Amino acid sequence: MEFAISFQTACLLFFFIHGLLFAGLLAVRGREYGHQPSYWLSLFLTLCSCYIVPFMLGYSGWYAKDGYREVLFFVPFQQFFLIGPVMYFYTRSLLDADFRLSGRDWLHFLPGAAYLLYSLVVFVTDVWVLDGDYYFYADGRDKDLAPWYQISGLLAMIVYSVRSLRTYNQYRKRIFAELSYADTVVFSWVKQYLVALLGIMTLRIIFLLLLPNFGSFGRWFWYYLGFAALYYFIALAGYTNVVKSLAPLHWRRQNSPAAAAVEEKPAEKSLVAEPAEMQTWKPIIRALMEEDRLYENPTLTLNDVADQLGITSKQVSGLINQGFQQNFNDFVNGYRVAAVQAKFAQGEQDQFTILSIALACGFNSKTTFNRVFKRVTARTPVQYLAEMSKGKGTTS
């Protein structure tokens, strides 16, 4: 069967070339700025591009043609045991600007290294020792497509996807406990990235159940096309995120309280306050919000409140968690929403825009305001004003 550029090959070739292109651009960015997430995403895209190579070339007959077939057999294009750790460490590097691989982190790459060594042993044995009289490849099957490797590789990727999600949730919990503007700090790109990973895992499981024969080129095309489209989305959106984030990177790491919260080690648990201590501090904390109106500070943090009270941030966190049954973010935003409602009641929406009122009450973006307001009141600001106006009309 002669080699030809088939429709399937052309489709996958598009994603292959663009995947490597974005990987190269990210590597350049990473080197220029010393940006760890760019390196990790570059490696992830490289591995994903290599992953589709056997099928990309197989659809054009390379598996059936001498000379080409041997290359595809002996090169381990599909590195499941490496893709999992790379996508996990990419997530960690996004959420912790100081993240670097430590001694124990390298253990995650042992299965991938073992598979590379196995591939080398197969090549040396069949090509050099036996001089083409195949032992490992006597069955004529690519080892990358062996069921044991495909299934164990899928399980490994699922495990690392779960670990990535758990890391993000831990980060999110810590940020909401310490920042009053956490909604703007919880990275939307990380959520999109994790959703894309979930899509890849779901697609993989569906095709595993429907088509257990991994070498079935014709019927597996739609899986590889879907996989390629998802990692292409990660490439586009991830590179866009890098471009947006690198410009103010130096300033943010030096000056932003949000960056400080992200870069610090996992926070210690808040202290448990005694009932008498709780009764003493609750009125004081209320006074800071109601009289001093600290909530109007759009970048208010747990440390800011602790400085005002002259106690530690852990103590403040414990007082708010126990005394008000809320985390710090919800506690402060509750006052902000109440302040907005008070201004609505005074009719300020007739003189000022809703956004200007929200900003005056401590919110720092329209998106955050709308999300928090609806979460607290179960209505959007527009719906709330409409109901309030209707109520006034009924009273009249």
C-alpha cells in the first residue's frame, strides 16, 4: 500500500503542526521570562502532538509499508505515563509562582522513564541483537497500542487529572478564606484547562468501552480528532493566558496581595476561639465593617483586618468562621451586598450606574459583583431593582 496524504492524515496533521508551533512559542516565552507554566505547557503540547503521530501516519499507510513501519513500531510516540505528571505539575505551577520540582516530585516520572527504557530494550533486542528477526514484534503490533499500556495509561491520566482538580480546590478554598476579592483571583483559565482535561478523559473512556481494539484505525479516528481538538483548545487558550499574564508578572509578584496569597505555602488551620473570647471580638469585628466600612477596600485581605485588630490572621479567620459561620470572602461580600441594597433603597441608581454603586461599595469588577449579588439575593441586580420598583408601585 503506497503512502498518500489521506483526509484523516491531513486533519490530524493540522493539529500536530500547530501543537508543536505553540509548544515552541511557549518554550521561548518560558525562557525569556523564566516562566515555569510556559515550560510545562510546552512539554504537555509536545507530548500530545506526539500522541497522535501513529494514527496520523497510519491513516496514510505507513504501518503497511516496509521502512516506515519499523520507525512507527520502535519510537514510543504515546507517552501516557509522562502526560499525566506533566499536566499535574502544570496545574501546580499555575497556582504557585514559586513551584519547582523537589526531590520526591521526580518519582512521578519513574513509570514514564521505565516505559522509555522498555522501548529501548525492545529496539536493541529486535534490531541489533536479533538483526531484524523480531522477538518483541513477532506479532506485528505496535507496543504503544498494547491493551495493557493503553488501559494503565488511561488510569494514570485519570489519577493525575483528579490530583490536578484537588490542587485547584485546595487553592480555591485557601483564597476564599483569606481574600475579600477571591472571585477575581480564582483563575478562570485553570478551570477551563481542567474542564478540557475532563473532556479528554471522558472521550477516552467512551471509546475504550465502545472500541476496545486500539489498533482499529478507521473507527478510532473520531477519538483522535476529538483529542486533537481539545488539546488545540488548550494550546490556544493557554498561550493567550501566558501572553496576558507575563506583562505585569514582575509587578504582580512584588506588589499584589493576591500573588502573595497564591505563592505562600498552604495556610495553617484557623484557631478555635473560646466562647468568652468570641463574645468580646464579634462586636469589634462588626464595628470595623459597619462603622469603619473596611469592606469598601476592594483589595481587603485577612491580614488587613488582623492589623486593625492587633491579632494574627489565624485568629481573625477562626473568629469569623466560628462567630459568623462564614469564610472571610463571604463575610466581607455580605456587607458589600448590603451596602449596595442600602444605596438602591435610597434611589442612588437614578443618579449613578449600577456598576459605579458596586465599585463604591468595594466590588472591583462587574462580573464579581453580579455573581456575588445573585448568590446572596437569588436575583440579579436588574431583577432586584425591578422587584423593588414594583413593590413601591404596589404600595403607592
